[in-house]
Amino acid sequence: MTAQPGSDSGTTPRAHAAADRISEVTLSRVDLPLASPISDAKVLTGRQKPLTSVSMLFAEIRTEEGLEGVGYTYSKRAGGFGQYAHAQEIAPELIGEDPSDIQRIWTKLVWAGASVGRSGLATQAIAAIDIALWDLKAKRAGLPLAKLLGAHRDAVDCYNTSGGFLSTPLDQVLDNTRAARASGIGGIKIKVGQPDWRADLARVSAVREELGDFPLMVDANQQWNRSTAVRMGRVLEEFDLIWIEEPLDAYDSEGHAALARELATPIATGEMLTSAAEHEELIRAGAVDFMQPDAARVGGITPFLKIMARGQQAGIRMAPHFAMEIHLHLAAAYEIDPWVEHFDWLQPLFDERLEIEDGRMLVPGRPGLGFTISDQARAWTDQSVRVDADGRTTLSG
């Protein structure tokens, strides 16, 4: 048989890749101020200072055909300037690339900065770019990202965190709890891990009394040692919690595994891990009932999907950390019923808003992630760099 032009061995037509190429990349560092300083157990134990702002790194990627994708990563306290600097160094590697080749581009960018590692700040800088590429890919398909990935649901159970910090007086926490429930939220999480364990119990008891049998979670932000975590976990079992979050150091997979075996209350952790490999260790050790990956921290959606696949294989539930604008889509594509975290901190950065109905966050029908950067975010931008089609870099701010 004679092979025909444009065919493979004369039988199967060759699929021709789209000719579109990345022609421009803009990176911006935005300093997002918080309405008031925020404290959790890390502050009360003296390990950190109150949080007053969030450093955001935005990536805007444009193609020759005029398509655009937007992604972001973030840093709390230190690290934001480092993320921006690293992204600026590797951004020229994107020019001329086919934006559909996301996995290959991710690997290329990792190797471009391999001398500083394949996790942590280096890959968090890549995360903004990777998320922008997934946003662009879904927009090209005319689909919300959840639908592009293959959604299992159009809405995800959601819980509120931002009303329950330790810097918030108990009476205000209770007011916040009532307001969150009235808004349609599906669960409430409050912070624990204070030096005085009795103060923790008083807060949990008051919130449980306010909520009745409504879903309640607590978060110790890594501030207990193993013996304290066991003791507190046993005491907290009477409150019928959905989970106890980060009872131990984030990298103590052995301790989390022992705690998961010891307690009836599920254990949630993973938000501080910065790679798919670290999550694999958590899963392998049997250290988690609810895994909590963060796409911005693990290097973007590309490694996050690997974590999802491994979690589904192990039958573990998922509750992604922070960044609901991204994680809603990923949670909707997770096979086992997940939770998504509601934080209103990032809302001023975008023109659009997510909707909550009957305890669930609705996946928006807009293509891609479904968000555009607001004028307020532009006003808060203090550094920006543009890489053009010729690889030339122009700084502003």
C-alpha cells in the first residue's frame, strides 16, 4: 500500500498541532492589603508576626492569535519578591512555545532554574505561568476549566475560614459564623493551637453550641507536638468535627499517620507542602484523611493533577487550601466528594465573584478560570515586567 500525503502508513490521518505560539508574557507583583492583621497559632506561639498583606504574582500570557491566559501564585510574609524575580528570569523561555504543550513547558521551566531546586519558591514562581496556560487552554476550548478537566459535579461543598482566626474575639467569631451561614456557606472552620489549651476548648465549645450539628472543622496550624495532638484530639472528639487540620509539623508524615490511627476524627494536612513528591509521601504513609494541596504552592495545576490522581487511587478525600478561584475547578474534577475553602481575601483582585448556594460553591460557566484582573489589582501593582515576541524585557513600576 502506498502511503498518502498527510497520513501515517497510509491509514490514519495525521493530527496537525495548532500553529499558535506564545508571543508575550507580562508578570506583575501585587501587594494585597488585608483589612486588619491576621493571627493564627503560629503568631501566638511566637513563630511568626501577624499577617498584614499577601504578595501576589500574576502571569498574563498572550499568543499570536490574540488569546490570553491569566494565572497567579502568592506568598504570605516573606518570598513574594523572590517569586517575582525567579519568574522574571525564566519568562523568556516561553516565547515561541505552543501554549498547549503545558507539561513540556512546565518541565522546561523547572530545568531552566534547576540549580535552585524543583520545589518551593522556584516552582511556586512557575505556578503562576502554569495556571495561566491552563486558563488559556480552557478558554481556547470555550469551556470552564472544570469541564475541560472532566467535572464530576457543578458545585462543591464549601466551608469558611476567614471568620475564625485567633486574632478575632470570640463574640465576633460567633457573629461571623452566623453571617457565613446566612450567606449559604456549608461549613465553618476555626483556628486552634493556642498556648492555653483551655482557651481552644472554650472557643470550639462556643462555636459548636452556636452551630448545632452544622459541619465544623478546626485548624492548629502545625503548633502541637505529638503528645499534645493526641491529648487534644481525644478531647475534641466530643465535638463531632469534620477534621482536625495540621495538628503536627507539615513534614511529620509518621506522626500524622500515628495520629490518624489513634483518633476517630479525620486528619487533614498538606497545604504547606511544595511538590507532588511530598504529597506522595503523605499518602504512602497513610498520614491523611483529607489531603489539602495548594496549586500555587506545589507548582501549578500540572503537578496538582498528579496529586489528584494519586489521591483518587488511594481513596482519600480532598479539600484544597486557599485560592478558591483556582481550586473550585480542580475540586469539581475530583472523583471523591471534596470540600473547597472559602476565603474572601482575594476578591478585590478580580471583577467577577463566585456564587454559593445551599452550602455549595457553584462552578462558573465562564471559559477558563472565569476571572479577569480588576482595576484595583492594577492599582496595587508595584512591580511589572513584559517580555515581547523578540524576547526583549521591559520593566515598569
